[in-house]
Amino acid sequence: MNSTATLVVYYHRNNKNSLRILLGSLEKSDIPDRTEVVLCRNRGELYHCFPTLLKKGPLFLLVSLTTLQIWETYDLVQGLRELYGDSFRAIAGGPQASGDPRGTLKLGFDIVVRGEAEKTFENLLRTLLDQDLKLEDVSGIVYRDGDSICDTGPGPRIDLDESCPYSKRYRLNGYIEISRGCPFCCSYCQTPAIFGRKQRHRSLENLFEHLRFLSAKGIDTYRFMTPNALTYGSSDGRTANHAAVEQLLAGTRAIVGSSSRIYFGSFPSEIRPELITPQAVRMLKKYIDNDNLVIGAQSGSQKILDSCHRGHDLEDVRRAVALTHEAGLKSYVDIIFGFPEETIEDAQATISLMKELADLGARIHAHYLLPLPQTKYETVPPRELDPVMIDSIKAMIVRGDLFGQWLSQKKMSQRISDYFRTRHIAL
């Protein structure tokens, strides 16, 4: 293949951060000089650019997708296939592709990149651009070879210092990832399957180098991304490392200045409740600009917490919310509805906890359990909510005590569960 190849990136609003990281890390190689990269932010842009780009030479379409995007992605890729057949190669990545690579191939893709994609994607593109290299030598992919499906096994784990959290070349900035991986293995969460159970951290030196670059470019808002904010620098990913966190925040403030905003322990991250202490909250308040902390509670039933391996108890949640509000911060508490093993008594316990936390000043961020690949609940339908719980949820919404996309997630959950049981796209 020649240097006129084009990489079309479907830069969907829900997948921007992973694509920024991927393109940013790719810039350390010679790949961007050998390809034209085109960002398409919607389906219309894709359909508009394809005819022209196909005339230039080989075209590779990159799509990142979550489980919620199965159907819209199928519709997108099949629509392009109907128009252009096999004249392009479609590459998929992201959580859904990583967890269900063979099912993702059925959506119309030729190649799936599994897990941490930075190095795997570079090796894949290099192989596609060089006729002397073979796909079978690229670890971390699943691909079609005629009527066969080939799996090259797991790809390499990434040293976060080698992963760039933004793209200089394409001027794409987003969240700054500081940790990856999680040791807790909650039954509903895909993170350990994709990123491993051992938590890895970006070094302070590497982080500060990126912050100096971003600050010089005039960036004034910094959101740090991590599975558990207070475990930055922790050796086991379970215990807080206040010294490392304070070094990170103090160093960040020194670089970005007092007028810039630092968000830590809030969206897109959270803090486990058992790690919120008076010392931790006092330390955070010295540096952060977010007026809230996101606290993962997930259920008001200790039985459910134990069943899904959360590793904390209800008293940890109560204490975390109380300490957060005593420090003058708001708390947004994550709760998940619809655990399959949940009984009416468990649901009532969750209602009681939500009301109790709301009385303390918390807002409940409500979610509905989504069956995700590589999790305990992949093929298990979520439990329907009983009328009493629905009435309680609606009342809390009216009072402003509860928010979130739980209802739209509920509508999708059964559809997703059916899909994973049959691997059949029902449109």
C-alpha cells in the first residue's frame, strides 16, 4: 500500500476521549506522516467525505464504541457497506469491541483492536501500510481472514508515561488520565477486564510536562481521569496515597496558575467512600475547583454490595457523605438500579439510603444496570423496578435530589441482554 492511505476517524462525541489518546500516542510514530487523518464528527460528514477519499487510495475507518452504541454503529457501518462494499477496511475499538470482538466483527468490521490500543493500533496501521507485514504478527487484534476469524491474543499493557492524553497535531484536548486499572473487580464493571487488576499511574514528571504544554497553549480547565482519585500513586490501588495526590495537585496548581480550574474527584472520576476522611477532604479543598465529590455507593443493600464485590459497607457511604458536606462540598452519590439478585427488601433498603443521603444534602446520580461484556451480568437480564421504587425515584427527581440517565439506560438494558444471549442484532 502507498502513502496516500487515509484514516477516517469517527470522532463521535461519546468516544472523543479515547480517540484523543489514541491519536496523541500515534504522533510519536511516523504513521501520521504516511496517512491523511480525517475527523468526521457525525454520519453526514462520513457520507460526504467517503467518495472523495476512496479515490485517493486505501481507506481505513476507525470507530470506537460502547455497548450502548451497538445498534447505531451497526446501522452506520452497514450503510457504508451498502454504498461502498469492501472498498474500505473498518476497524473497531473501545469497550464493546474489547469485550465482544467476534460480535463486533458481525456488525460489519474487518478488524477489532482489543484492550489498551495505543501500541496495538500503531502496529496495526504499520502492518496495513506495509505489504511485507502480516496481521497475524500484530498482538491484540481479532480479524476476518476469508471465512475464518483470527485472534492474535492479548495486546501489550501500556506504561501511561508513553500514552499522550491529548493530540498536538490535531489540537484535541480532553481529560488527563493519571491512573489505569482497578483491583476491585466489581461484578458490573468492565474496567479490570480491559485494563487489568493492577493499577498503574502516570508519573508526576510526565504529568507536569504535559501540563506545562497545555498551560502554554492557554488551556484553563483540567479534569483528571482515574478509576479512584485518592489512590493515585498507591502501590496496591486500594489504599489512599495522600502524599502523592497532594504532590499532584500542588504541582498542577503551580504550573497552571490560580486562575485555571482543577477538577479532581468529580466527573469524569469518582472516589470510593471508604477513602474519604477528614484529612483527605481538607487536602482536596486546598487545590480543587469542583464544588462536589462523586462517591460510588451503588446500592443501599449490604447484601448487594457484597454480591457485586464492592469491598465497602453502608456506613462508609454515610460517613463519606457527612464528611464531604461538613467540609462545604456537595456529594453526588452513584446508585445503580436493577441488580438481578435484588429483592424487594434490597430495593427498599436502597430507597431508604437514598432518602437518608438526600436529607444530608447529597444528590443521587442514578444509573440502571447495563449488561456489559466480560462482566457477571453479561447475559443476565436486569431486574425490573417495582412500582414503589419508581414512585420514590420520581418524587426525588421532583425535589431535585436525583438525576441521571437511568430511564434511558433501563430502556436499553433488556435489548442489550437479549443481544448478548443471542449475538443477533434486532433492529
